[in-house]
Amino acid sequence: MDPRARIALLIDADNSSAKKLDLILSELSKLGETSIRRAYGNWTKPGLRPWTEVLHANAIQPIQQFDYSRGKNASDMAMVVDAMALLYNDHPDAFGIVSSDADFTPLVMHLRAKGAQVYGFGEAKTPEPFQTACTKFLRLDQLSEPEEEVVEPVSAAAEPVAEPVAEPAAAAAPTTKRTTARKKAATAAAAAASKTTDAPSSSRRSPADLKGDARLVRMLRNAAEGAADEDGWARVSTIGQYISNQSSFDSRNYGYGSLIKLLKAIELFEIRDEGKQSLSVRDKRRAKG
């Protein structure tokens, strides 16, 4: 999407947590400018206090909506009415809908039918119809800040002792310093390389789990086949575009920071490095044939 695209962010505060707000805004900033920001709820409820603490700091307009009947909140309807008014009067390029409520599915479908992109944010329990209706849906439990890379200091006792080298005594000290510096640099580089921006391993799907997800396997294989050349090889970037045109898929929902990491983890594809940061994959079934 054009980085100058105008995005309207609508938050169902009654069915969302305020803890991930910074990450939601960060994701939307990659897609355009979130020029309209509104959160809907009955702000007299103590349960919404965490939201009240972050609204003003993030320039989000709170929309008060009292409950008209016990056990039900009227925020959903107010949010739908506002979304329709924005669609026809302000004409934003995209909407960000923060909710785990499937009742917004018809709204999302209508917004997309009128040409607007819709980016959904919700919990893993969000019903599938709402997730798949969105241009892209991100599960907030999988959305996390990249871990900071912390390099532990290397103790002198832990360093291997260099073999003695027959050199003039005057040159021995500088050589030892250079050797130690190189070892520390190598240790730091190895520690940094071991860090990733994927989700924690506890939330990352294993290869067996990925292969057992029939819908995921079918989608990846169909996308690879649709983007493949006559030899069966398909560029990962083309596969990603193919998938984005037909579903709300995001690899982070499975615990992997990028599509290529997911394709490697599922172990159903051959991987080929074509240079210039370009990778291609081929269905292993095609290779056997």
C-alpha cells in the first residue's frame, strides 16, 4: 500500500486489550498514515480503565456508548455506523478494525466490496469468518516486539588459550590483544546471529503441526503451483503476492517472522537461493515426479 494511504483505525474497546496498542499502530504505520483513530466503549466501566490510560497519549478519540440493555453493549452498532459514514464521507483508503467479535464480518465484507482494504487485529479465538474476511488479519498474541540483542560479556577464563608463537618479545603484547579482540568479536557475532525476531518458541508451530494443518498446506501448495515456472520453481515474493490476493494470511500467526521461514519450517518445499536476496521454492512432490 502507498505509504501516504489514509487509514481509519476503529477499536472495539469492549472486546480488545489495550496492551498491544503500540504494536497495532506500528503495524499500520508500515501501510500508511493512521489519520483517523477512534475507540468505542462504555467508558464508565472499570474494565476499560487500561484503555483510558493510553487513548490521549496516542491521539485516539474515545467514543462513549452506553449499554442500552443489560448483558449487551451497543459499541458494535456505533462502530458500524461510524465506519459507514467514514466510507462514504471521508473515503479512507483502508480501515484497521481491532476486535475479536465475528459480528463485524458483514461490515468488513462491505468495506472491501467498496474498494477499501481492511486490516483486522484480534485474539486467536477470533472466529474464522471475521479473520478471512479481512485483507489481512493479525493475531495479537503472536504480535510481539523484536527481542533486543544482548551480548553477554566474555570472561577471560572462558576464552581458549592461544598456542604460543615464536615471535619477538616486543611484538607479543599487541598480537595477544588483537587475537583477544578477534575472539570477542566472533563470540559477539555468533550470539547476535542466534537471535531472531520470530515469536517465542512456545507459540511457534512445529513442522509436524504445520503439516497437519490441511488448510495451510493446501494454500501454500496452490500458491506455489500458481506462481511456478515450467520447472516448478516459484519465487517466494510472487508466492506471497499470490496468497495476499486471496486470503488474510500472515506468517506471524504461525510464529514465523517471514514467509520464507515458514516455508522452510513446513519442510514441503525445496529451497533455491538465486542471489540478490531472491529465493525460490518448489514443491517436493514436483521434484520427485
